[in-house]
Amino acid sequence: MSTYVDPIVALRRELHRIPEPGFQEFKTQALLLSWINRLPTDRVEVKTWRTGILVRVRGRVGARCIGYRADMDGLPIEEQTNYDFRSQHPGYMHACGHDMHMAIAMGILTQLVESPVDDDVLIIFQPAEEGPGGALPMLEECVDFQTWRPDAIIALHIAPEYPLGTIATKPGILFANTSELFIDVIGVGGHAAFPHRTHDALVAAAALVMQLQTIVARNVNPLDAAVVTLGVMQAGTRQNIIAERARLEGTIRTLSQQAMSEVKARIETLLHGLEVSFNVQTALNYGANYYQVYNHEAFTHQFMSFVRESMPDVSVITCSEAMTGEDFGYFLRDIPGFLFWLGVNTPYGLHHAKIEPNEGAIEVAIRVVSSFIRNGISR
């Protein structure tokens, strides 16, 4: 077993105690920097960007650079685990495994510093994956990232449904295009006894809910895949007052950019019709939009073959694409690479208040990624 597992597991537990919102990962950044600063400095360069961190490890040859990305932020969920290292931040939890992701990245970094490889390696601690999205602004705004821009890039995400010692991925599309959806309906409120003097935002919003459910069934090619889900509906203040405002919140997910454009165009058409039909106004906000995770086919095949051939204790599964979203897709849009699922064997799913990933997966991931970077990536 790797000599780095015990301290890296301890780091994971420290990180688990301090989950923070996107672009507010100040304690997280400080803790990671304190660990990075303990490493030998002769081949390591460190830069910060907002609450993120870039760590470049110079290789023996340095003809190219391999990137590895870990996300940093937590979720607004009240923790319900049995851990004795539960979140110290009320209402926030690392319920999507980003504490595991960061600990794995630190383990990979430590191995590559202490046992150099030929290539330069860029370890990327990226903020705000859960929202509003840190990958795209890092690509667009971070000068140091562009200076150290990797030639290939890798990431992982924990997968509760897979057993310990299992990784799963596939060439091509792995995660969907995603968009948040926020719709406000503004009418004219009034007394329930005089409905003719009002423009009922609640009734209009209710009609819109049903109309939105027709988009996938009647406007998207059935050979494509799309989801329009509404998770929040808010309207009104009292039972005898006709609502002046209503709000719908949801998500859009598609397996193609064309389908995403078509869904959004149809939503906008429905809103225009709603305004005319119900004499209301509407406001539309798409919130955070994430680009599909599309795995580079050659690199992904190479990775899967390498693990199968050199690590018989690790099971490699070819999985199906999922409607989950990940802003790592923006990195893959510009840089060849791949993302894979890491089995953590827990009955509770991602974003669940009781999720307890098996920490044995940390050692598996460090060994798989470090070995692939060291031996597996062909030119």
C-alpha cells in the first residue's frame, strides 16, 4: 500500500470538515497551500487564481505537460453522516466527493514530486464546480493556466454505485450539456373575490409547467436525449390573495449542443405565448451552463487498456453516458483528455446528506493516475 495513503486520508478528513461555496473556498485553499508548502521546492511552482491553486511539477524532460484537475467546493446540504469529522460549517457539506478529489490530487502531486516523471505535470485545484462554474473563467481569465497550459488533461469523479477497486468510463460523450433554468412570471395580484381585476401569475405558471413537459416529448428528436426538470415552484402569499408573482426553477440536460439550443428556443417561444395568453410578463435566466464531458477517444482507450493490462486488481468497466453535468467539459472542449468514474461503494448517492465514500478508493485513484502519467500516456 502506498506510503501516502494515511496522511492523504487525514487530509481528506480535514477538508471534509470545512466545505465552502464556490469561489469562497478560502479555508480550503489555505489548507491545501499549507500541505503544498511542505513539499520540496526545487521542481515545484505554485500559483493561485481566485480561490484555486495551480501546481506545476517540472519533469525530467519536460517536452510536454499533463494536467490533472480536482474540484474544491462543497454543497448547501446539512450533513447527516456518522463521521466523527463531520462538517463544521452548518448547512454545508462535501456531498459530491470533492474532498476525496482534492485528497487524491494531493496524493498524486506528492508522488510525482518525490519520484519524478519525464513530463511536466500541472495539478489544478479548481473552485466552484457546483456553481457558478470555475472551469470556464479559469480557462478564459487565468494567465498562469495559459502559460502552463497542459497538452492533455485528466479528472475523475467518485461513483457511489461502483464497488471499491472499480473505475468506469467510455470514449466519447460521458456527461451531458447542462443549464440551470430560472423563470419568473409577473402578473397583477389582488383579492380572490375579484379575479377579473387581476392577472394571475400562479395560474400562468401552472400552465407553463405543463407546457414545459411537452418539449422533450414533442420538440426533441427521439433519437437524441434531453431532460427538462422543474424542481421548485413558488407563488403567492395567502390563500385568498391572487398571486402577483410566481417562480419556477429547474434544469435542462441534453446529450448534444444542438438539442440544448432547440430546448432553449422552445422555452423562449412558450414564454412569449404565455405572456400573450395570460397577460403577464416573464423573466428568464439560464444560470450556470456546463459543456458536455466528451472524452478524447484515443486517450480514453489508451487509459482503459493500460489499467486493464498493468493493474489486475482494478476492474475497468465501459459505462454508459449519464445526464450528470460537470464543468470539466470546458477543459475537454479545448484540451484532449478524459474523465472517469471512481468506485467508492456507498448506498447513498451524490448530493445525499448521508453519503460516506469508502476512503480505500483514494489509494486506488492515486496509484492508477500516477502510474498512467508515469508509464501510460503515449505521444
